[in-house]
Amino acid sequence: MKNYYQPELETAPREKILEIQNEKIVRQVKNVYDHVAYYRKLMDEKGVKPEDIKSVEDIKKLPFLTKEDLRVAYPYGLLGTDLKNCVRIHSTSGTTGKRVVAFYTQKDIDMWEECCARAIVAAGGTDEDVVQVCYGYGLFTGGSGLHGGSHKVGCLTLPMSSGNTDRQIQFMMDLDATILCCTPSYAAYIGESLAERGYRPGDNKLKAGIFGAEPWTEEMRQSIEKSLGIKAYDIYGLTETSGPGVAFECEEQTGMHINEDHFYAEIINPDTGEVLPEGEKGELVFTALDKEGFPLLRYRTKDICILSRKKCSCGRTHVKMTKPLGRSDDMMIIRGVNVFPSQIETVLLKEGYPPNYQIEVDRVNNTDTFDIYVEFSKEMFSDKISEVQAHEQALSAAMRSMLGIGPKIHLVAPKSIERSEGKAVRVIDKRKLV
Ligand code: DLL
């Protein structure tokens, strides 16, 4: 028995989805042109009028929006409706420059929560479930989004927010949580903490986890699934487009379905802005088709991924995106070589190390240094220097064969790398490159 939250939309034939998208985009572009002076100026500069946009095919005529535009227009410059119609804001965790502030009307919140409800149902959630939400609440979208989705499905919702792992475990065990929602790095930490307290994976009632907000690999998925005894589902989203739930995994777990009745996705060449055909890797660009408070058109996410329209066994017809394979701006260039943190994680897990690591890049005498601090697994731990060095060299060689350059590996004691309750800090780049 297949479970969908909104089957008529999630499994609609392609033509029906196009029909919905075409109708929404015409209305949305007109609305944005009329209400958002900032974007109207961009359209005028490009010589595009609302009448030029007759279907989603025409979206490529519209100008892009970038995070920089959001900073310039901060805080109210991209509002799509009167402020009095908005009921909520959320904000990115950005540490540099101005934060991005996104506005929501009640209709926006309902749409967003429905997207999250689709994700929960796709992970097997029903009104019988107990959903433990340990994404952060507050300005971050993770907590509120999954919380709202859980309510819509009718689950018993535990609004834990992040942190206080002892309390998380106590509630999880005492209240028989069945679905866990948090960042994958926190899920891994909860798994570790359960084992330390003597629990085995079968001791909890969890059946699924809905993890996202940061990159994680297939290997990390397997490791979390094993430590918690669950099936782990990916969920994607960003503050600018509402939050989590823009895309989510179904049971096939071969990519995340984008909620195409609300978000139109394009893949572009990040250097030229050219739209790439399905199946090619590039930067993901979203147009929110019906958002009212913060109706971004052609917003460049900086996330690099691939779209696929291959038929999915779950019956959903919405296009799928791969996990973000990196960010066009997070990619490190070390000694001229492109390095993504996800590649490093893949090697670590393949070589039997836990996913607890930190990458440090610096520039000394005009040469990049590249160090990776990795925790020993309990089984590998050794206090013999020669053994430690042999492990470090073997891991460096495995990294070299994946990345093309060999980092200096520092194996450190288990639990010595600071754990994160939210998004993990994986990269410390000390180079002054600008
Ligand atoms: O991270 C929203 C979210 C909350 C998504 C909870 C999923 C779960 P921001 O803080 O604005 O919003 O960060 C958005 O995080 O552009 C990606 O680079 C990254 N990201 C989000 N989900 C994933 C994922 C939330 N599943 C930025 N895999 C995005 C990899 C992800 N990266």
C-alpha cells in the first residue's frame, strides 16, 4: 500500500503538473513585477515584461536572483505582499554580512507544512507515529517546518529542538519516538550516545529518520541506519524557498522528489548561467510558484546537483534531485585541485572511520596546507606510534586516490572532535584568498 499525503498532486501526470506550473507562473510573475520594485528593475534591465512569461518554458528569460541580491534588498526589498499580510519570519544562520530574512503569509506556512507532511508520509509516517523533532526551533527553519508537517499528518509531535542529548534520549525511550528529525551529524551523535549508554539499535522504537540541512553521504546513511536501527531519509530545502521539504526522499531512496507544484527547478552552468539539459550536473535554481511573502524567482541556490525524470517506483511523478554534490561556493580549491567535503567523508567511511572529522586548510609560504583531523574508531585505537602512523599513511593514500592530492591525516582520540547539535562545522579554511 503506497502512502502519499496529497496523492492527486504527488502522483499527477506530467501534463497536469505542467498545467499547474504554467498557470501559477503567469500569476506569480505579474504579482512580483507589480509588488517587488527590486525585481521589477532587474526585469526592466533585461527587457522582460510579465506578458513575455506565458509558461514555465519562458522562465529562462527572467533574471537570476542571488544571495547578494537578498543582502542588498535586506530586509523588506523583496517582500511580495504588504508586511501586514505576513505572519512569520525565518532567517539563515549566515555568519558573514547580513542575515537573509524570509517572510511568510499564513498561506505560505500552510504550503510549507504540507511539503513537510509529504516528506513525513514518504518516510512511512502516519497519525500513529511519534515524531521527535530535534532540529533547532526559532529563526532556523528546521524545527518549525518538520513540526508543522508532523501536525498536518496528525503525528504526536515532540518539539525537542536541538541539544541536551540526555533529554533527547530520555524522551525517545520513554515516549517511544518512532520518527527522528534532525541533522545527520546529530543523528550520528545520538546513535553514538545511545550505544555509550548501553542501548542496542533494536532497543528503541524508531523506524525512520528524516535528516537534512547539511551534506551527508550514502556511507553516512548506512552508518546512521545501523546505529539507530532505522531507515534514514534525506530532506532538502533552504530558508529562501521556505525551509525543509522543498524536496524529500521516498522509499526508493534514489534522489529527492522536488515538490514541483510549488517549486520550479532548473540546473544551470554556474559560470555562464546557461540552462543545462536534464541529467547534467550544475547549480540548482528555484522559482517559487506560489509563495506570497518572499516570492523568489530564479533563485540561485549554489547547490550543485543533477535532476532526473526517471520513473520512480514509489509512483510519485515529481522530478528528483540528487543529494547536493557540493556547493558552487563551498568547493575548496586546494593546490589547484577541486575538493568537496563529501568526497572526504566517502573515503573515511569506506576505510572504516567514523564520520567525525574536520578539514583544515591554510596557506603557508604560498603553498596550501591540507590537514584532516579524524577520530579513531574504537576498534582501531592504538597507543603505538608506529601503528598510528601506518593508519595515517594508509588513509592519506586512500584520500589521494579519490581527490588527486594527499592530505596530512591526524588521527585523534575518539570523541575529541567537537560534536554538533545542528549543522556540523566540517571545514576551517584559514587562507586569506581575497
Ligand atoms: O538547512 C533547511 C533545512 C532544514 C533543510 C532541515 C533540511 C532539513 P538553510 O539553513 O537556509 O536551510 O540552509 C540551506 O543547506 O542550500 C544546502 O546547501 C544545505 N542543505 C539543506 N538540506 C540539505 C541536504 C536549511 N539534504 C542550505 N543535503 C542548502 C545537503 C543540504 N545539503
